[in-house]
Amino acid sequence: MSAVEADIPQEESVLATPRLPPGVFVGGPMVRAKLRETYLLFGILYAGSIAGIAWAFWQGIGRVELGVFAGMFALTTFGIGAGMHRLLVHRSFRCGPVMRTFFCAIAQMAVQGSLLKWVANHRRHHLYADDVGDPHSPHYNGRGYRHKSLMKAFLHSHGGWTMDDTATDGAYYAKDILADPIAMAFVRTRWVWYALSAVVIPGALGYAFGGVHAMIGCALFSGLFRAYVLILVSQLTGSVCHKYGYRRFPETEDASTNELLTTILTFGDGELETERNLRRTDRRQRVDRA
């Protein structure tokens, strides 16, 4: 029995099994592939983050390490918001191949899974926000059952969903990404971009501006630890901004809210108004395709 199944009372599991939407896999090879990549990626980031914090306490960090941390955090956060979210998920704007390549690069450098997986998961999130089928809602788990406690709800929406036994079908939710040669080139080489973002570029900047000591500090603290911090910050939009915060538009169908700190840290993605505008874009696109 899986951890998810263990949380479900037997009578609820039998009598009220939720009907998951199309394009959602429970178990099977796609879920196993998802879990292998998730465990490998988080294993590297956990180890690197521990090493980065230990280095900061025992060896110290200076302006070079802090500057590289801030610069890489800003670049990759912009990659998520402008590249991954608005360009690829919602197609809110268009650009030529050079700028599309740039946006795909900084989005993939956020170290949050492949562009294909991120786009598919986020589109499913918008289609079924805070309802059965939402992959990372603080209200329902991946199997479509309501969370039984606030702690389980928070842990699931704040990253636990990446380790559950469900997966999103990219061929169903992100056909345009599969047909995009630029985006798919980054999907196939994603581990190269993870390494560039989390180790190579921070280390090179550290060496250029501070020598070997700064190079090690930047690779560990400004690279690996920063990549994990960005994941934690990004997950706040699901765990906090879909349960807490305030609302100026109470008629919104889902549970999304505004939350000031998350909005600042994510460069605007913690705002309900942003989500409303993006949903309008989604509706216009559905009308255009009809």
C-alpha cells in the first residue's frame, strides 16, 4: 500500500473513488520514470544544499557568493515567470527563435524538471485548480481525495506531489511543446542545463571574481543551495497562495489568493490578479482554437 493510499479510509477508498481527468497516470512506467528523476535530482540538491550551508558557516561567504546567489536567483526566477509560465504554458506573448531559445534556456536552468513536464503539470493545474485533477493542490491529493490534515495538505502542495504515484501525460497537455524543436532540444539536454545553472556558471563566476575559495563557495552556496531555495520559493504559489492570503476577487472559482511575500520572491506570481489575467488568456486561446 502506498503512502497516499494509507491516508485514505477504507470505506472512502471503496465507495467514493474520485474520477481523475484524462491524461493522468496512476502508477506504471511514466510514474516510475518521474520518481527516478525526482529522487536523483533532489538527492543532488539536498546533498549540495547541506554542503553549501556547511561551507557558509565554516569557511564563510562574501560579496562574490552573495552577488552570484542574487543574480542567478533573479535570472532563473525570471525564467520561470516569463519563460516557463507566460511564454510556454499560457502563450501570453510571441517571440522569434533567438528570444525563444533564451527564454527556454533560463527556464530550464531553474532546475524544476523538464520544460515538457512543467508545462503539462501547470496546464493541468489551471484546468482543475483546487479540484480533483489538480496535481499540487492543498485541497486534494494526487489521487483526488481531500487532505485529512493541514500538515498533509501543505506537504503535498509544497513538493510532496513530485513524489506521489501519479503523473501528467505530456502528449495530452503539452502537444505544442512536443512539436516545438527549440523547447524539446532543452528537454533532451536538461541535465546539462541543470549542471550549468547549479554548478558550472556559479563556479566560473566565483573563480573569475574571487579565486578558488569563492569558486567552491559559489558552486555550493550560490549554485546548488540557491537552486533548492528557488524550488521552495516556487512551491509557495501552490501551498500558500491557494489556501492563505487575501482575495480582492471573491468570485474566483478556485482558492487562489494574494500573498505579499510570495509575490515579491516570485516576481509577481503570488498575485491572484495575475492568475485571473492568465486564465483570460487561456479562454481566448480555447476560443481561437475552436
